[in-house]
Amino acid sequence: MAAELPYKPRPGEIPTDPGVYRFRDAQGRVLYVGKAKNLRQRLSNYFAPLRTLHERTRRMVTTAASVEWTVVPTDVDSLQLEYMWIKEFDPPFNVRYKDDKSYPFMAITLADEAPRVIVTRNRRIPGAKYFGPYPKVWTVHDTIDQMIKVFPIRTCSDASYRKAMATGRPCFPGQIGKCGGPCSMTVTIAEHRAMVDDFIAFMEGGDERFTRDLTRRMQEASAAMDYESAAKYRDRLASIDAVLGRSALVLPQDEDADLFGIAEDELSAAIQHFVIRGGRVRGVRASTLDKEIDIAGADLVDQILQRVYGEANGEQVPRRVLVPALPDDSAELEEWLRERRGKKVEIAVAQRGRRAELMRNATLNAQQALIRHKTRRSSDYTTRTQALTDLQEALGLDEAPLRIECYDISHLGGTNVVASMVVFEDGLPRKDQYRSFNIAETTDDTDSMYQVLRRRLAHIDAPEEAEEAPLIGEDGEELVVSERRRPRFAYPPQLLIVDGGKPQVEAAARALRDAGRADIALCGIAKRLEELWLPGEDYPVILPRTSEALYLVQRLRDEAHRFAITHQRKRRRRDIASILGEVPGLGAARIKALLRHFGSVAALRRATTAEIQEVQGIGPALADAIRAHLAGSAGEPVPVTAGDGVGSASGASSTPASG
């Protein structure tokens, strides 16, 4: 690989002004679009020594054949130009957005003579006022049904409206009480327009005014003994309560904001966009994006805001935008949004109070959406087959790896070293064949990996284990001998994957050589997940972002990590129980109660005697004994895995292997 890119601009050629740049390939296709406050400073990062670049960034700059830039007067102009070029060229290395679905909206057709309320997924109806998006279409219909009981505006089709106005006969929805437009022959066009305005005002957050007004009218009608009118106002109040009940007040009533919860890993991100108007969540939109260039945190927020508000009109931009991290160019983004809204817009981080609580809720939803996004492909047979084929081609295997085993090392601050082995067959997990290993003595993670693989490889092609279970008759005579066979630990995998980079791969390769298993393919998953290291190679294999194999490999690594941590926690819980079991008078039931109350020995050690006595069954004398026993013991270490970058695992306790 060349040490320097042939199209690198000459020193001093790149200006220091703000602007937007584009990388193109040899055919002229735009590969990546970016903006910068200082073009020279930003572009110099791409032309650093190739070995220092992130793998995906290196792939982009080596694929490109040229770079060009456009200087703009201000940073706000660079925001607008970057957004326009991304929309126009759809560069493959920019983040790629995928809405989970086309969301339904409630729309009021204000351009019509008699506006009507409809459910639509079309965001380009001329003159329409939109509310939403809504997660389910039935929620929109249900909201409209309740709203027209309070504000009976038109719901019939344009054809029905024209026919009714031409013939003087009410439209069919009007005849059954489902349409309150002029076509129902009960109101004039002007009166109907006033009801439409009230409908919109209520949906925009003016619910308190209407509630007070209806309550006053109901009380006045009741005082005048006009009970029929009072009942109508009562029913309208009930309808308002039904609408408001679906949208709890999450922020102050005068708060108009958009809140973005984001969950991400090295490859993808999921976004939960909460639309808050009048302090209530009026809509929720979920989307996912694929990362091509290394981007995270504040830079990702920048890209998301450009995407969401790039084509927004003034009514769609709120007074406040709440994000998990503040972009570096937040001032320019605020100015960019102010131009669209016509008023001041604030971009803020939700740090405390109800905003922070709502942000945690949105982030939790985003985390769940990201998990669904990553695992959705595994349920489809065609997709699994494609993933195995892609992996075969990427690693140069003779056949698709139908059985894959993935290994991860975990330890607690260098002690209690364990390993996990997870098995996928035909792209699906075989949890009955998962194994865990306890490692008695080791020097570091590479030695741990070598030991685990030698122990596992020793079982390949071994005779299948069987457990005899004789059935004895009443007279003592053996009647039947049955066998219960354990899942085959002896099946050889076509591919071994280890969690780690080049050092872990070389240790695993040595284990394969020493075991005489050169027929088993091997690779390692580096910390960045999409990088696969092969034995003896100086550079990793980068799976294409569109490859289904990428999702399979990531799921394997995550599952191995999860299983290792689970085993580590079980061992730690057993160790905790052993420590507490040494306290005289403390039995299993009380130990369980203490662990349930405090969660760990470290928390129990920090507790006072009075706090320990709060646990049922613990008296003053026993609480003093517990504190005295724990006073000199070491603190509880934190579980880590080899992939977390901890290189030492010395001093491991001696425990028998499992599996």
C-alpha cells in the first residue's frame, strides 16, 4: 500500500476558509461529502499516514481518486451546502438513513374551501397542516374519532363534499353524524373554518383553554337546568380527556421541543425522535442509520439534525431541540434552524429533571431498536445463507462455514479468568452447545486464549459421551438400559472466531498448529467489530457495509461477550456467597436476603450497622459480626473482557474447567 495518496493536494493549496469538500472515485462518483470551518485543517486529517487512519476512513481515501472543495462565506452556508450535496449525490460513505417505516400523520387540508381531517403518509399535500408522526395508524383514527366529538369538522371525501354542496343533500358521513362540514348542512363555511382553527389550536397544545371553556359552559347549562346541553358539554370533556390520556404531560405546558434519543455502536445507530408540543408527546419517529466513516457522539448528532430539518418548514422546527451531546457547530446549527423557523431556536443537552428522564426513556427505546435492527436479519433463511456466503468469500474459504465457534476471555481485574465459547450453526445460535471455561493460571489474554483452544480442540473427534441410566424392576432385576446422549462437543467447526486483534489471532493459530488442526479456518474480531484479522496478515479484512456477513459476525461477538460476562457474574456471586458463608450464624436464606438488598459485598461493606439491620432477620449482634468479617477484605473488582483492552490476567484463581 502506498505511503501517500497520489491525489494529495500540494502544501498551502487548500484554503483555511469554511467550506464543503467532496471525495470522488476514478469514475467521478461522489464518495463522501463533508463540511469544515477550516478546510485545510480538516482535510489534512484525511491525508495523514495511512497506518494512522481508521480502517473505514482508509478504505474511503484509497478508493477515492480526487478531492475537491467549495469555499462558502459562513459556517451556516456550509451546513446548507453539505445537506444539499448529500441529498443530490447520496454518497456511499456518508451515514445512510433508514426509516423503520413510513409513518402515518394526521393532516388538516387548510387549502380546501372546507378543510377536512385525514390520515395520510403523504407529507406533500399543498397547504396541509400536519400532526404526528404516530407509531400506529389506528392511534390516528382513534384520536380523530375523539376529536370530532369536540370539534366536528369535515371528514368526508372531496367527491362527497362537492356532490353534497351541488345537490343540497348532506353527505353520507354527515347523515350518520361522522362529518361536521358545510356538506352536512348544519354549519356555514365560516363557522366550519372557526371550528377548524379550534381543532388546530387544541392539537398544538391549547387544551387547557378548551377544557376551562367547556367546563364553564357545562356548569352554566346545569345551573340553568338545561341538562341536555350540559350532557353534551360533559361528553365533549370526556372526549378531550380521552385524547389527553394518550399523551401524558411530560414537560411544562408551554414547552415545544424535539428530543432525540440515540443508541449506537461502531457500525450502526438507532434514533428515537420525540415530537413534544404543549408539553405532550405528539409524535414518535424511529429511524436507523449505517455508518461508513468513523463517526460518533456530537458529530452524529450534527448529521441527524441536518437530516431531520433539512427540508422542514417553519412550523416543523420547534423552539428547543434536546440532544444527548452538543455538536461542535451548535451555534451555526441554531442559526440555520432560526432561518427556517423565523424565530430563535435553542439546541440543548437534556441534563436534569424531567427532560433528562424523557431522554433516558428515548435512549432506552433507541437501544431496543438497535438490537432489533441488528438481529432482524437472522430470522430469514435467505439472508442467513447470503451471510455465510459473504463470509466464505471474504475469508477465502473453500466452503461456507456452517458451524462457527466464537471465543471471548473475561476476568475481574486480572483475576478469576474465564472464557466463553458460543456456537452458531447455519447462521443461528446453538445454545445447547455453548461452553464456559475456568482458567486456573495464565499470564495474559493471549495465553488464556491458547489454553482454552487447546482444551477445546482436544475434544474434537473424541467418542461421543453417553450416560447409562438402567431401569430396575421391583425384584431388583434390570429391565431396560437407556442412553441419554449429550450434545456433541466433538463436532469440528469450519471457522473459529476469537475476540481480539492480531495478538489473539496468532495465539489461536499456534493452538491450532499444536493440535494439528490446520483444516479449521481462523479469524479474529478486532475492537471495531468490522475488522477481521487473519493469521499472518498485516492488514485486516474489511467487510463491506452492505454485507450480511457483517451482521452475523457482530452478533457472534456480542453473544460471546454476553455469555462470558454471564458466567463471570455467576462465579462472582458464588464467591460472594462463600465470603458471607464464613460469618457465624449467617445461613443461606440470610445471605440471599443480604445480596438482594445490597447487590454486592462492596455495597455491603460500605453499609453501616444500622443499614445492615434493615434486612429482615439481621439483628445488632449479627450485623456487627458481618461488618467485622468484611472489614479487612478487598473491594469487589469490575468484570472486563479481553476485547475491553485489558491485557493482563495474572493471578487467576485455580478452578476446574467446565464444558
